[in-house]
Amino acid sequence: MEAPANILPRSLTCTFNAMLPTRLVTDVAIAGAGLAGITAAIEALNRGRRVLLLDRDTEENLGGLARESFGGLWFAGSPIQRRYRIRDSVELGLQDWLATGELGPDDHWPRAWARAYVERCMPDIYHWLTALGIKFMPMPMWIERGLYQPGNSVPRFHVVWGTGHVLATTLSNHLLNHPRRKLLDLKFGHRVDALLTTGGRVVGLRGSTEPDGQPFEVAADAVIIAAGGINGDIERVRRHWHADWGSPPAVILNGSHRFADGTLHDAAAAAGAVLTHLDLQWNYAAGIRHWRPRQPDHGLSLLPSKSALWLNARGERIGPMPLVAGFDTRELVAQICRQPGGYSWQLLNRRIALKELSVSGAEFNPPFRKRQRLAVARDLLFGNRWLYDELTRNSEDIVQAATLPELVERMNALNGEDVVDLATVEAAVARYDAAIDRGPRFHNDEQLRRIAFMRRWPGDRLRTCAFQKILDPRARPLMAIREHIVSRKSMGGIQTDLDCRALDRAGQPIAGLFAAGEAAGFGGGGMHGKRSLEGTFLGGCLLTGRVAGRLA
């Protein structure tokens, strides 16, 4: 609702001279129309509040990065788990969470939010979503099992049937068709730059429209920051690089939202809010360049093939503990950052790629996104030929060849220098294939042992080869994928209490200011600690969005 520049009545709507800021008035102003912002808006409307939802993006991208995600959510004690006789509980889930994240006794609000998530994920997320018509794939996936640190003791990753696209669309439609829709004002192309404060209280927002630059101001009883994290700004990612990872690599691809640049983190800090744990980031080790980029250095995150050999820039097999996805994502990133060049190669063949290679997100999983059951079954049983063709035809980071010498030659040509050593690669492949030839009783290669362990769970057995040799002539051509670190999610952010109120340095709530989703480190300014158990990002957006919307 717009108001004259000199006064702020609640009922008058008017347009002003472009030289003066447009003035808007509402009860609850929400910056960011991603999953957290949408959820907060729904809850505020449920309570009869007038809501102004602002987003820098365009209307068709309502739902933010969640729309592009695979749509996995972490639950402990779900009906789907019980169907597979998985014994899970709040106690076990919290035990795994705190140990995995290495949350210490001084992490008061992160620990409080971790407990809140584990205790409330079923009633406040699972049952709420299923009541809205959301369905989940029939079997939970088992990822982040833990390597040197504990991980998920049991499968907990529940994938929305239809991916994050259906999740975001369902919630967007629920918002747009809300019985109190008249109380909602949606404005896109609105960049929020600063918070308005009076006497220590946050009383509104200030920003400008894009692309015309028209300034605007919003007066509100409550402001919710739900604008994502910092990982869309690669320079910020570098500045807050965790000490455990050493120096950031020369190339970091951007797999976050292009507007997740930390602008509102700065605004919150200027209003007195505490920013914490910004060095806790959830990045991925297997990024390739997007051939249809929507932002600078746009990266896709591959789900790395478990049967591929993971090599460094020189062609040496990374170890002594070989890298295998599905156990500790953070450790994969740490290992790659220690390697020469700060990037890696995965060496595999066509048979492995068809069965195991996939890309995270909705865009490259059309059968899941479109809920095509027969197509999903076909790809699981016979291999995903569409994705294989799409990647090999378009990706500049993938090379193929009939023989290993030819493949290494092409790897070096891609880099523009003779860095990969053929003899080193040949020796690594020969040792791995020989270990497979000795048979499962004699598998003393850690990668093969972990493959055997993963294949015990049906959800992984469907997508993991049974000890596939690299140089199997029936599985060619050979393939090498050059992989860079890809920036993805911020696990730190604005510190909040359990009511999503932003806290100042004295630990006191800042009147009128709330934070939700990734902007709040998904709760408390860092509820995951060092590691996520996956599925808690979308879940954290939903839970904190609901809490913030109820209490704003």
C-alpha cells in the first residue's frame, strides 16, 4: 500500500514524483520471496496481518532457489521410515546432528535451534506439507553417513515427489490463493538495501526498484529478513573461507542464488544485529560450468559417481582415504582444497555414468520434476541416457576417449598444459581394476568396501554399480570430468532466538526485526554447526519461516 511522501496513513495509495521515494505501509514487511519468505507470509496472513512481500527477482521465480532444488527434507520418525522398519527417534536424530556438526557447549542458539528442528520437523513440516498435498518418494535416501565424524545413523533424506519445483509451486499457490489474499501485496524487482530504525527499533525498509532505480521506503510494525545467505557473492565466500580449508581455490563456481549477496546481512549488522559463523558454508566438491549460465561463473553441482576414481590435477588418486560421495560432503571439499590447483578429476566410463552420474536439482531431473513414474523407473533400471547425452554433448568440463592415453591427452588439452601424467593415471586404474578382479572376498580397497556398504540399502543399490572396472571394454568410452568447488549455502548468518528475533551483541532481541531461512543460518545463526545432515536446508527455511510469520 502506497502513501504520500510526507505522511504515512494506512489507507491511502498514491504514486509520487520519481525524485521522491515511494512510501509504503504494512504490518509485516518481508524481504525475500523464497521458501522462508513465502512461508512467513502465509503464517502472517493466517493471523490477519497485512503483508508486503518484496523480492529483487522476477515474478516467475517466486520461490527462489528452492524451485531449482532436488527437494530433499530431513525427518526423523516419519511414516515412510517406519514402512521400511527404520527405527528412528528425536533422541537419535539430535545425537547425530550435534555430533556431526561438532556443536559445542558455547553454541547456545545453534544448539537450541538444532533441538527445535529435530523435535518439530514432523508436526511443523512433514504433516503441514502433506496436508497441503505434498507427497514424498516412497523410500528415504541415506546420505551424509559420516566418515571421521558421525553422520546419519539411518536414512532420513525424504525427496518431494516432483522435486523442489513442486514444493515451491505448491507453497506459492497456497500463498496466492490464500483466503486473506487481499491483505497481501507482492512486489518484484524491489531491491532492499537498508533497514529503517527509530529509537533502537526497526520500523521499516529502504531500497530501490530494478532496473529503473526508483527509491522506495516501507513503514512496518515488523520486518522479516528472508533474503538468503552470502554464497551468491564469491568474493564474500572467499573472505569468509573456513580456516580448515586452507586458501580458497583459484576457481569457485557459483551454485547459489545470484541475489544471495549478503546485502541484508550488512543492513542487519548496521541495525545492531549479530552476524555469526559466516565461515560455515556448505559448498560442494564436484562442480562443473553451466552451459546455459544465468549468472557469472554459474556452476552445476554433480552428485559424484561412487564407482569413479577421484584424481587430483596431476592424475594421482586422492588419498590415502579415497574420496567417495555420500559420507561427508565437507571433507570432500577439504580434500580437494588441499590438492594442487584446488580442483579435481573424476575418471569413469559410460556404464558408470549411466547408472550413477547425476546433477543436483530439478533442472536436470525432468522425470522426477514432472512426476513421470515410468520414466523414473526406466532411468533407474537402464541408465539415464538423456542426462548422459546432455552432459557429454554440452559440458566443456567433460572429455571422452576410447583409450586411457587418448583420454589423458584430452584432459591435458582441456587444461592447456601437460599436467596430468599418463603413467600415474594408468597405475591408479590398474590397481583399482585388479582389486575388483580379485573378487568381493578380497576387496581391501576402501572405495570398494564403501560401495559394498552403500549397496546394502536398496535406495543406493539401484544407483550404484556392482564393482565396475574402469577399463572394462564393454563399458567404454572412458570419461573424465574436471570438477571445481561450487559455492552453495551459508550455514551462518543473523543470530536469532527461538522466536526468530534478531539479537544484538548483548543477546537481546532487536525490536521489530526477525530473520528466517538461510539469512538466519537456517536458525540461530548456525544451527548446523560445521556439517549439515542434508535436507535440513529446505526444512530450516520452512520451520523458521513459519515461526517468524507467526510471531512478527
